[in-house]
Amino acid sequence: MKRNGKIELMRFFFSLSVLLMHINSDVWGGKKFIGGLTLFHHGNFGVEFFFVTGGLLMAKSIRSQLDREAQEGGTRWDRLGEDTLHFLWRKVKPLLPYHLTFQLIMAVLFVATKPENMPWALIDRLPGLFFLNRTGMLDGTLIGVEWYISSMLLSMAILYPLCKRSYSNFTHLIAPLIALALLGYMYTTRHSLFGASSINGLTYHCNYRAMAETCLGAACYEASQALTRRSYSRMGRFWLTVLEDGCYLCAALFILLPISSIYGFYALLLLCVAVTITFSGQSLSAVNPLYRGRLCAFLGAISLPVYLFQSVPRFAVKHFVSISRPRNQALIELFATLVGAAAFYLMVNTVKTARQKSGLQKEGQK
């Protein structure tokens, strides 16, 4: 499947924003300013992009599957639970090479720093190995940033069958209403989208966040298809591009500016507008050669390993490296994360390509 170059570039930017926010927190306590701008003080807003695009791609997958099943004789609704599990497995499978490797590395580092607490300290963190750390009952994990994956899987396990069972009603009405209700609840109770480890009523605050934004993404997919079906002049596509880039710029400014997190709700809605336009393919970004090159594809490909791997160098630097200057610590954490993530991606991709070639050779021999 051909990927959208601009979405890939945005994936890397938002993944990097999360990393830089954590580095800022590690080194300067989240208070580093450069020329009046914070060093990605609201970098955790990058996760909103992942939730929204995840919901959009979920709706796209369901729409394609429904169309295919209609051609093959109709959908078997008695297999809805099985279809949901298959979808979740397709989401998890690409994560496993990174997830399992980084979990193992973190386990070794954890044992090296706290041998007196073994084995119970590791046992307490086993839920994270199975992405269960945001269920509420089991919250231990070795890689803290994986809360996002746990919340995403929980929300999709609920939303996928609802979306498939009544696709049009869900994407046009139910999903937007769920999103508005949950966003309103988060606004009135916490005045913020953020809070990955805090409980808000029945469950973690971040689970409402995942559910609401996955719903927004599903609605965005149908909105993008409505845009795709329309015909625009060159000037119309120009103004769509201005709106698209302006919304991305507002999201970036929210990440950088030292303003209240309450404005994250507005930034989220603008981000949804931008993502909708980008996926529609109607803006000039769709034909911009900048987004069609290998660089955007590569940056998008390493965004996941960058997001997941950051826990390793940050933990290692904190416990094993003595650095006197904060700036040097920040640069080491940043450089080690980017290089390590790129190296792991290349290794995983090499193994995957070799297996595919081996499979094709075996098929040819038959």
C-alpha cells in the first residue's frame, strides 16, 4: 500500500515532538526556553496525531473490507468478534520486533540498576509486555511511552465492531457524538487532554483521550472521502493547501508556545481538519515532489522506533552516564535515540525483506 508522504513526514515530526518533550523534562524539568519558545513543552500533543490517524485508517480498513465482502456474497456478522481480533493482530504484529527487543533491553538495564528488587520488580511490570498497562487493573510496564499502544488497542477493540456493524451511522453520527461527549468530559474534569497515568472517574484519562480521538479519526475518513469526490480548480486546491498547512502550523505552535494546555482542544480540532485534507489528496501537497521522495518515507518508517526506543537511551543516560552540562545530556539522548531507532528499523526491514524473498523463492519452486 502506497503511503502518503506528507502524513509520513508529520508522523516523524510528532514522534520527534514527544521525544523532545521527554528530553526537556529529563534535563530541564520541562522548563527549557529558546527565544521565547519552549522546547516542545506540549510535545505530548504528538500522540493526538497518532490516535486520529489510527482511527482514520481503522475506518478506511473497515470500508475496504465491507466493499470486498459485498462482492464476495455479503458480510458474516457472526464473525464480527473474530474480525475484530484479526484487525487488532494486524495492528500489533508490526510493533512486535521493536516492542519485544526494547522490552528485553529495558529488563536488562532495570535488573542492572535495581538487583535488590528482583524478581518482583520485573513481575510487577509484566502487564506492559502484553499491552495491558492501561486496563486499570494491571498498570506495570518497562516502557512508559507504550501507554499509547495499550489505550489505542483498548479503544479499537470497542470501536471496531461498532464501526463495522453500522459503518455509515458510526462514521457520520455515532463517532462524532462519542468524541464530543468524551472531549467535553475531559474539558470539564481536567481542562486538558493530557495525563497518561492519572485516573479520571472509571478509567485512565488517556483512555478517554484514545477513544475520543479514534472516533474523530473515523469521522475524518468519511469527511476526506467527501472531499475526494469533489472537483476543485487550481485556486481551490491552493486554498485547501493554505488551510491544511495553517492547521498543521497551529498544532506545531501549540506544541512550542508556553500557553495553557486547555488550548489543546482547539489544536486537536485544527489537526483533524489538516489530516482530513491531507488524506483527501485534494491539496497541492498530493503533487508536491517534496512529499513523494524517499526521505519522507524513511522518516515516517522510523517514527515508530523513535517513539518506542526513546526509553532505552533516556534510562541508560540517567543511570549509567555522568554528564555535567544539561545541553550535552540532551544532545546525547537525542542522538542516541535517533541513531538507535534508525539502526533497529534497518535491521528489522532487512530481515523482513529477506523473509519475503525466501517466501517468493519457495513459491517459485512449487
